[in-house]
Amino acid sequence: MERLRIGFVGSGFVARFHAQAFASVRNAEITAIMTRDASKGSELATFCQSLGVGNPTVYTDVRELARDPNVDAIWFLAPNYVRVELIEAIADEVKSGLAQLSGLAVEKPLARNLREARQILQAVS
């Protein structure tokens, strides 16, 4: 079975818990992290290495992460207030053919309200 290569969007508090959980996931590794704070991304990348769950590349642009050929799916862990903006950017990269992703998992909640949830659904449909 091939390994599933995961890109994290977000590098904060909850991302550390998800990285720890990946220690129990077979055939998956964290290959990239997107964060607006490169130093936090580097800290999370080092943490991932220490756990043996990957050696992720750190990006500060979500479009670059989405285009990374070493990312099969995105684990979305960024704060609620940036979800629509970043998920729309990821969807644009996929629709343009510049990104080849198998999936997108979103840490709950999907959105802050029904309007934003509909925007996200529209973007990924």
C-alpha cells in the first residue's frame, strides 16, 4: 500500500495533537505544513520529525502547499476566521489543475456560520 502524504494547514495548538495522533496512523506521513508564521511551522516540523511522522516542508502560502507534489491530501487545522479564504484558494488550485489532491479533511467546525459553510461547500463542489 502506498503512503498517504498529508499537508497540514495550520501550526497552532490543535496541530500538535493531530501530529501526535499520526504516530498511530499506518501508511501516512506529514509531508508539508502551511502557516502564516514560519517559525511556528518550523517548530511543528521539528516536532513531527521527533515523533517519526514525517519530515515536512514549511510553506507560508497555502497555494504552494496545495501544489506540492508530495501532498496527496490536506488536513485543515487553521483557525475558523481564515477557513473560507484558504479553502477557496486550495479549491482554485485543484480546479485549475495545478494541484492534484485526493482529499481535504477539516477540523471541526467546518465554518463559523451557515453562510460560510455554504461558501466552503460551493468552493469544493
